[in-house]
Amino acid sequence: MKYRSMLPLLAVPAAVAMVGMAVPAAAPRAPAPPPATASTAALASASAVSAATGGALQAQAEALVGSNPEWGIMAWSVDRKEPLFAVNAERALTPASNNKVFTAVWALSVLGPDYRFPTDVLVSAPIQNGVLHGDVILKGSGDPAFGYPAFDKDPMTPLRIMAQQLKARGLRVVEGGVVGDATVFDSVRHGPNWPKDTGNGVSAYAPTVSGLAFQRNLIWVEVQNGAYKLVPDAPEIPVLNQARGGGRGFAVRKPDNDTVILRGGITGSQFRRYMVGVQDPAVMAAAGLRQALREAGVEVRGAAVRGATPAGAKLMHRHYSIPLSMIVHKMDRESDNFFAEHLWQAAQAHMLGHGSYRTGGSASAKFYHERAGVPYGQLWQADGSGLSADNRITALAMTRALTYADHQPWREVFHESLPVGGDRDGTLKHLFLAEPAKGNLHAKTGYIKGVRTLSGFVKARNGERIVFSLLYNGRNTSGARSIQQSLGNMLAELNR
């Protein structure tokens, strides 16, 4: 079976909105995760790793990686329930974006592939004669796709729908402001020990994390003829214009400082848009809803602030996200850090009542120990994406997690989410370009400085289904990629 993009299978509306009294009181119920399968239990046996010695594939694998402690590798036959090779399979290594496998499987298990994140609009007091003597509240549940440019051509669309629904309920004046409620996650908005170039949430490839995400948590700074505007309109986010003369213009923000700084030349007539990760996404989202309300003719007198939903607040409208299956697909195929961080914390929130970098590692380790037989000490998720240098996994832990996923009701959703060898949709488009690996081997890639990883599935020539994990931590990441391709091709060629 060849694995291709699943997007045509998910031809559903980008989001679903519910209005008024028809709104259910809670998000769609997520399924309880099933118990560990017999196949997972077999893989979890104490002799699984030591049994992988003496065979032809073991000898070939050892010839490629030796006993080098920079490597940890394992391959397991899903059909025969036996190891094919294992070298340093229980050595804990940094996974880079292979960490997203654990995030995807956890989210699919506890939330389910059909889950849709709710984002609510509430009012803190009754609307009387068109006047709200209080605040409008925008309450998030960790939806990373809310106002996401790839799914909404205009990210303001869901906020404008919300504003129109409030206006239709008779709202004309808000005497208070708009409150952004992100309390489903805690206040720590970037992972521990992230690379310096992320700027603790400044960069577009790793923006800040929030229980109320909007527009990838990037403020748009649009400039032309020396003038600038923010999208959404958020005067609560300070801008310091230091642009002088010509040259390349750009917008930046210092880590842990909310001021956006304009530098370089922005005086030309050409339209330019810069995107900067904001320090407090909940304030930006609240400002976006205030803008949408004003555009709809509703007067809003107060500020956009971050806060909690007060007791007794009335639900006025609920927005539902695209299904989780589409979010996981984007996360894995494109190795999207932003989506990974939010799914990881959302899985925690479902289990613990909140998402946090402080509690995620232990919650993840407990889940995988109980459901996939991963030994304690062989998995530590410091974040959801793999950016943190504090993440640790073993090849055995990864193999067990993948085997567990392969036996779940949503296994096809997971398989389809992984990049495919030679497929232009994903991070394996330049690798495994020859059959039988091409169009067959599908796996999650991982790369940060000093780390190169590849873990996933391949079907051998004899039809045997194989799960594998190839982890490398060292300086020669280019050479490691070549070895990983050799190992992947070797598994695809297996015909016994």
C-alpha cells in the first residue's frame, strides 16, 4: 500500500460554528484510550532487544553503525512480532522532531481523530437595551488552527463571524473590554532550552504557545510609504519605529519583551508584511475580536486584556476547529512546531485539566508506560515539538509507541500523516527516491544541530510490515542521513 496525502479524504468545512441556545455545553467527548494490544505487549517483553542478535539484518546494521554510542537503532516486525535488529536500543538520545510522533499518538489517543477544538465567546453580564455592562470574553481551548492563514485566507474570518453573531443578539455597546482567556494552558509560553534563534517565541518557525492561539500567534506588521499598521489592530502591543533610510526593512522583538521594533528601510511604495511572534497571544486575539466588533458597528470602550472567564458568564457563540486528523497531518508532514506544542499541551489538558511545560513530561511518560509498555526512564518529553535539547527517547521507546499506534482504530489517520519517501508532500521528498522504499517507507524526520533521526514504517518485499527507529546524536549528521537511508532501503528490500 502506498501512502499519499490524506487531505482529499478530509474534504470537510474548515470550521464549524454553533450559535445561541443550540450550542452544546462542552467540546466533543474524546474517546477513552484502549488498553495495550497483544502486539505491543510482545514488544514490551524484556528479551525483545537482546533477542535481536546473530541474524543477517543485525550483522548488516552493526556493519553500518557499529557499537557507536552516537547511534540508537531498532527494527521490529509487526507481523511476526520479533526484532530484526537492535543496536543501543535502550540508549536515551535527543530526538529532535521525532518527538512529534509521541505528541501525535498521545493526542490521537486521548482526543480522537474527529475531535474539534472549541473557542467560545461569552459575556460577563446581561445585554440590556443593546448595552453590555461588562466584558466580552474570548475563551480558548488550545486550538492551533484558530485564525490560521493556511486554513482561513483571511485570519480575521472566525472573529468576524463571532462579532456578527453578537450583533445579531442585539449588542450595540460594550462598556468594558475584550478579555482573552488562555487559562487552559499555564503562563509559560515557550519550551525549556529551546534554540537561541527561536527568541523564546519570536520566530515564525517556533512562535509562542497559548491556550488562546490566533493567526499562528504572529502579529502582522504591514508597511508601505513609511507608514505601518498592525493586523489585527492591537495598540496594546507597543511598536518602536527605528526605521531609517533605505536598505532592507524588518520587524523584530527581543525575547521576553512585548515591544515590536521596526528597523531598516520601510519608506518605499512597495507593500511589505512582516510577521513577529507576540509575547502574549491572548491579548492579540482579544484585540482581533474587538476590531471585528467595531467593524460590525459595535462600540467597544475598553481594552483588550488577558484574564479568566468569570463565574456566571453566558455563552453566546462557539466556534469549532477543523478536525484533529487534519491538524496532525499538517504537524507531521510539515514538521510544524507550532501545531506540535499546542497538541501536546491539549493532550495534557484533557488528562490533567491544564497544559503545562512543568507537568507534560511526567504525564507523557505515564501514558506511554501504561498504554505502550515504554519503560520509565526511556521517554522524557520536555516539549511537544522536539525543539528542546532536554527531550530524551530511546529507539525501543519509539518502536513501542509506533507499534501501539499501528493497532489503534485511528491507525490509518496516523500512517497517512507521516511523510512518504519520494513524495513531494512532506519532509521525505528528497529521500528514498527508488523503489521499493519510494512511496512505501513513511516516517517522521528529525533534525536540529547535532541530531538526525528517522522513525516510522516500511513494508518489505515479502509484504512484512516493519516498524523502525534510527536515532543519531553527533557531529556527522550528513553521514548519519546516508546511513539511515541505507538502513531504510535494507528493510524495504527484505524478502525472507
